[in-house]
Amino acid sequence: MIDTDKKVRVLVAKPGLDGHDRGAKVIASAFRDAGFEVIYTGLHQTPEMIATAAVQEDVDVVAMSVLSGAHMTLFPRVKKLLDEAGAEGVLLTGGGIIPEDDARALEEQGVGKLFGPGTPTTAAIGYIREWFAAKERA
């Protein structure tokens, strides 16, 4: 039976040295407005810090904002750390400046859908809601 009162718990993370956090703050706010429980890590998080926070906060989703060009390193590293911590059921998704070929390669490695600049927040919200509903049905 699906617990219809269970809220989606999302960790919004900003890895690396990139200090541009406006997008992360906008999506965190949109997620809250959509009824998700949101934990925002703040700037300059390491993959280890993100994975640890995800496990400690018992989140359903990790949403990373990567604008630095290090997406091919950061997403796989966080995915590996989550899996090693027993959190392989956590959806790793996010957005940033990520070429389509790289997004496809990351999805093949188990990373969820990635969203580029200008994507409406409703697209990410809808994606997470659909993923969560499918997870709860399973």
C-alpha cells in the first residue's frame, strides 16, 4: 500500500568550487512549493559530503547543480558513494551546463534525467513525482 502522506525528501546539493547557486536556490524553493521536503547543502560540497548528507537525512532524491563542467566526474562519484553506502535506491538527478551526449552517458551509468538551463521547474518536479510514485508502487 502506498503511503499517500509520505513527502518526497530531496537533498539539493551544489558540489565543487562553483559559486553560482541561484539555480540551486530556485529549484529548492520550487521543490518546497511543490510539497517536497528539501534539504539544501549550500555551496562547495564534496561528493563525500553530499553522499553522507543524503544517507543521514534519509532522502529519496539527490538533485545536484553542476555548472563547473565537472559533471562527468561529480555525478559518477556521488552515485558510487551512494551505492557503497547502501543508498542505491536514491535517485541522483540534477541540472546545469551538461551537453546532451554527456547527459546520455551519465544516464547509462545510473544517473537520472538531467535538466539544462531554461528548463521549467515543473519539468523536474514532474519527473521526481513520477519516479517517486513508481518507486512507491514497486
